[in-house]
Amino acid sequence: MRTLVVLVLLAVLVMKTPNLQAFMGLRRASDFIQGDTRLRGITQERIRERGKALHEHQRELCEDYYPCEMYAFRHGYPAAYKHYFGGRRRTK
């Protein structure tokens, strides 16, 4: 109840003050809040991950499967991928 009274008083105060703008324009808001450069880097990394080469995708798939990775240490990733995943036909 006390919170409701405080909020009502605050709303009345804001409505009676003509010079106080509750909302600011887009340009002023953009100047006030700067974008985080770390988020920009994360976004760029995600974009690069989408466009990976086929051999990179196959290598990562092989690295996630332990027997394939062990086979790859002896025979190479292309041979390991072909051995473990190459013979399967994928149906959509």
C-alpha cells in the first residue's frame, strides 16, 4: 500500500512538471547509451561461425566424437571423418 501511494505521488509530480520530459529522442538516447564493443565482437564471431568451410565443420564433428579423434591422430582428420561419418546417407 505504501508503494502504491509513493508511485501515485510520483506520477502526479511528473504530470505537473511541464519542463520534465519523460521520454527522450532517439539521437539523444543513442548519445547517452553507447554500444558495448564486446557484444559487437561476439556478434562478429557468430557470423564467422556460420560460414565455416566444409573441412572445418567435419573436423569439429570428428573432434567431438572421441573414437574419431583418436583415429584422426593416426590417419588424419579427412580419413577419420570418412571412416566414421562418410558412409552414412542422410535423408531429409
